[in-house]
Amino acid sequence: MKTRHSHLIAALLLSLLPLQSVAEQRIANNSDAEIRVIANDLSSNDQQKIHQWLSKLVGSIEYTFGKFPLERANFNVRTTRSSREPIPWGQIKRRGTEGIHFVVDPSYPLKRFNQDWTGYHEIAHLMIPYPGDEDLWLSEGLASYWQQFLRYNAGVLTEQQAWQALYAGFQRGERDTRYSSIPLYRLSDDMHSKRSYMRVYWSGAAFWLEAEYLMLSQQHTSVVTRLANAYRPYRTQSFTSGERVIRALSGEQWPQLSRLYRKWQESHGLQMPLKALDWFGVKVQKGKVRLNPNSPFPERRQLAYRAAPSDNRN
Ligand SMILES: [Zn+2]
């Protein structure tokens, strides 16, 4: 979910807006998935723009994940005006046909839609089922991690910018020390009332980077490769548990990932994942990320960015 104060206003608008002239369109894709856009109140130009933006999002997840994660999905789009950003609100819908609710301001140009992180964040959520409130950190972490690399894969960010944005997120999480007596799983359950978005989101993202490092260095396969293969051909469940996600990812015989999961579940603050950053050749000097251009670092990073099509292990 996108967390800004504007989401409350947008939610209110959403409930007040009359449903008028609903238009429904299919999005062409390479996964044979049935993806529908249901939008109200759009001129044909705006409708085209929204369609192009959503097609780009679908393309970015298919490129990264190797396919669309679901057999069918609905994008419900409502409009607002005079927003300070093109996509002031987004939320995953799990019940019934899964999909995403978006509130958009169609006065922004297509380029701004394509650059905005919100769409990439939301669509990344679709990679795994909802793991439950205590494992919300796992879900929000996945989306926060992938909003960077989906944008890189879509050509919206450079590789350096993607890592810089990830690192900046870790710093925000690190600074959120208000509830350091509460372990992450309990804070996740209470995230909205405590407004602990930064620690929950970015601790989760740090977990996923450490998982990536473990998988690639010890199992020689990437997280996204394993996730895509765990949910084959499409993901059918909308709800799961963190435990099941970890099992799907690591297999029964490999306890390291479970240990990493427990470490973060019980964590009382975000520890910068320095060892993992180092393994990928990501150095930080005075807050600025530098990527080591020498082998083997670029190759390691590239392996993490998209699912390997030839990996059939389950
Ligand atoms: Zn989210």
C-alpha cells in the first residue's frame, strides 16, 4: 500500500465519486493472463494514457518475473484532480479477482506516470499472496525492494539510481527508532496505529536484499527466479503465511533462509545490510552509492534483477 497522508483523502474521494461511464479494457500481455482495466470518468485521451501506463507496468513485471504472476487481475482506476502527484493512492485488492485499486490524476503526462514509483510498488505486491498482518513487513518489503528494480528494468532509473533509492529507504528505516522495544512482527501488526511505516517497509526490503545475497551466493539462483517457479504457472492463492513464502523460496532442505526470516521477525530496528551491499559491489561514500564496475559485481547484480528462464528447480 502507498502510505502518505493523501491516501486518506483519496479514500474519501473514492467513496464519494459517483460511478459513471465505466469503461473496461483488456491489457495485452505475454502471459495469457486476463488483465482488465476498469476506469470511470476518463476522456478517451486519458483512457489511452492510463492504458499505456498500465501496459508498461505489466510489461515490467513480465520482464522481471518471466510472466504475469496471476491468471487474471483487475485494475480499478478512479480519478482525482489537483493532486500533487500522478498516482496519489494505490492498494492491492485480494478478495475475489485480485488486482489493484488506483486513484490517479490524469492531468499529468504519461512520462510522469511511468516514472512514479507507486505503480511499480503495487504491481510488485502481486508476486506473492498476502502473508498476514504479522508478516506485513515481508509483503511491504518485497514491494519496496522491487519498486526500485522494476523501475530499473523499465528504463526509468539507472542502476545507480535504483540502488541509491533502495539505500535511502534503508536509511529512513534505520532512523525510525520510536518503537525499538517492539519486534518487527508485532510492529507490523500494529503498523497503521503506530505509523511505523518506515521501519516496517524498509526492514522488509533489507530482508529481501539479504535473502538475495544468500540465494545467489549459496544456491546460485535468484529470489525472483525461485518465486516465479514456486508459483507456476500462475499464483492461485490470495492469502498465505510468511512461513509458507519462505518454504516456497528455500525448499525444505535449506534452513538458512528460515534463520534469516526469524532474525528479521524478531528484530528491534533496521540494521543496514552492509554485508549484502558489499557482496553486490555497492559502496556508499558520504551517502552516495557507487557501484563497483569490475567483475564479478556487475554480473552478480544482473542475476538479481530478473528471473532466469532456464531455472526449473522447484
Ligand atoms: Zn505496499
